[in-house]
Amino acid sequence: MSKIVSDNDSVLDAFNPHAIAMGLAFRMRERRLELNLTQQTLAGKSGVSLGTLKRFENSYEISLRHLLMLAVVLDATEEFLLLFTKRQYESIDEVMKASVVKKRQRGKRNV
């Protein structure tokens, strides 16, 4: 199965995982600098290794756990609470369509 959007596509940056990660790293670095924290200080306060922090700022790769640890120190955890929240409906029609969604069922075993 081919990918719909590759990591190098710039046409759909809003849906490009690489671009999203790059934006996160850029905004995290900006927040770190606003708080006048060095990489070493942020690493020490968060419990994330300096190498992991540098890799995130330079190549945009980090585990979710480490990203959350950095977010705690940078006072940015509230944004994570908004991820994957229930959908907000704009009309009664959308609510009605959503209520018709079929429930998944387990396959039946042949005995």
C-alpha cells in the first residue's frame, strides 16, 4: 500500500508528519528560549537526555514520552489534552449521521 502523503511532500504541509514534527521542534525551541533555558538546563529539569533534546531540535525526532516530559517543564501540557478529543458537531445533521455508525462486532467462531 502506498502512502498518500510522503514525508517530503510540501504541498500538503498541514498533513505532512515531517512538517508537523519540524513545527513542534521549532515552537519548543522558541518556548525554551523565551524562558531563557539552555538545552542543558531544559534537559536537566525534564529528565530528557541532552542528546535526545538536541536530536529533537535538529532532526525533529523524539518519543512521545520525552516530548511530554519536555512539555511539563515548558508548561505546554494542556495542548496534549486537546489531542484526539471527541468531535465537535456543527449541525444536527452531523449528530444524526454519527449516531448511525455501526458498532464493530467480533467475528463468530465456527464450532
